[in-house]
Amino acid sequence: MKNLKLSHEWLVKLLPEGLPCPSSTLISGPGGSGKPLIGFAFVYDWLKAGGNVLFIALQYAETKFVKTSLMQLYNMDVENYQGKVAYIQFGHDLDRWEKINKNTLRANLLKPDIWEEAIKEAESFPDHSDEPGTLVFASALNLLLFSPTYRETNLDKIEKLLLEDKRRTYLFSVSTSAFGKDIKRWEKAADNLMFARMEEKMKLYLSIDKINNEKVEPEEIQVPVKREILEQIKEVAEGTRKREIPEIRKI
């Protein structure tokens, strides 16, 4: 196992040795607390290292937010990484999946068999990368638990993936505002566990609980993110809650 070298000072302070890869990482915390913004810092270093990134942003209807966030936060233009990036959009209205363009597909990720099928298909879009390989960055995975039909199956599927799958490096963010007890299973299963929280004054904080399943000395740092970006994240989270969750509850 190797470590991804990190470049952002605030992240290096918590992870001086970098992020182990391949491994599974879970960023856990209340809804709207800015967890994807922390994930984008790892994405930045992964792309800079020559790896491929597969984005699965369940809460964003379009890829635009991913691209805009990386530019606003880390001055990274994803368009400069053609052949290194692919997207899977959440399409719970689909039976299986459909290709949108050369690097994007929509998939009904509620269905557990479609999850792996969609990842394999999307993984074929970018050019091959030996090292550091493929990073699968998925946010708002808690949405999968709102389906009464697929909740238990998805709970088991993600738990097993976090525990066992070392074909890729996985970086997931999940809200604990609902199904907190179930999500603790994912927290236990992940190799690396981080917690995010946001204060009322729009300040984002990050702490590390474990790395490679070993507890680390507790330390919390403030993540340098502008207030307007944090407000935007909270707005997106609220919009998702109102738009997506009622529909998923019907499935």
C-alpha cells in the first residue's frame, strides 16, 4: 500500500503521511456541513498525481457543481484533465443506466447490481492509470437508504465495499442527519474515518478518527472555505432534501 501525497497545508497537518491507497475513506457528519468540499481536496491531489477520478454526486443534478467547486476552492479546471475524469449521475427514474456523453452516464444506483455495472462502464471512459489508479468519490450516499425497497441491501452493499474492495480507492461522504445508527456500520467498516461539522457562523471543521483502522490522536482543524461557498452547500443540501428524498421514499 502506498500513500497519496497531500498538498494543502490544513490537510497535511492532520495527515502528514498522506492518504493510504488503495483504501476506503468515509467523511461523516450532519447534512449540509460541507463534507464534499473536503473531499475535493483529495480529488485535487489525486488528479495532480496522475490518477483517474470517478465522481458519483448523488445530490447534484448536474456535473456543473463539481466543476465549479473545484475551481472556486482549489483553482483547478477539470476541463484540463480530459481523459482522467468521469461522472455517474443519479437517475432513480431509470431501469438501469444510460450514457449521456463521452464521460458521463446516468444510473439507477438504488439497484445494487447497477452500482458495480455503472462503475465498470464509467471506468472505461478515462485513459488507463496504473498509479495511483482510480479514485471513486461519491457524496450523499445516505440517499440510498431512503428507499424502503433497497435500503437494507444498499446498507449491506456499501458496508461490504468499504470493508473488502481494494480494486479502487473509495472516498465517500455521508450525512448522519438520518439513519445515524445504520451509518455507524459504514463508519466501522471504512479503513479511514473522518468527521466534519459546521458551526452556525459558517465555519467548517474536520477531524480524523482512524487511518488504516488505527485510531489517531484526536485533533480538529478549521477548513479554510469561504462563507459563500458553505452557504451554497447548505442550499444544495436543502434542495436535495426537498426534491430527491420524497421521490426515493416511493421506490
